[in-house]
Amino acid sequence: MLYLLNSPILTAYGTYKFKKLSKEEVVAMLKNELWVSVIGHQATADFLSQELDMEIPANRQAIKMERGDRAIVFRLYGRFPEGKILSREELENFDYELALLERVE
């Protein structure tokens, strides 16, 4: 399964690979593969929809990655106050990266 996550989180014990992706690589993956969004906040889903030029739904589902599962990770740079939920406008002011998290074992 390919997931879309809003943070680099290890959802189960195992061995993982984590590598940076370009926006173009992410768009190609999302256009050519079946995927499930587990982006938990609407503002983040809206921001990614704009950045990737495709509909990214919000979905507060918990997942447990199994061997072979992959996740495209949206990773913001910086620390935020505890409990702070950023708006779409606030997200536009932060640098971020996209990465691929893969459970290999």
C-alpha cells in the first residue's frame, strides 16, 4: 500500500528506508499508483492539494505499515508550540520536504 502522511512517523516496529523525493516524483507516484491519504488535518490536505495540483483528502485514519508498504511523507521544517494546528496560510510560510518512507522488514 502507498500512504500519504503528514509527518515521518513509524507506525510499527521494523526496518525502514527514508529518502527525499522531488515534487515531480511525488506527483508521478500519486498519478500512477493506488494510494490512501491519512493526512489528519484539513489545512494540510488543502495545502498539499494546491502544491501537488491534485485533490488530497483529509483523513484521520490510523495505519500500521506492513512489510512492503510505502508512505509519501510531508515533513515541515521547524518546531511549533505544543498543540498548535497550522492553517493553510501559515503552512505557506514554512519550508518543507517530501520523502518516501518504506517498511522493508
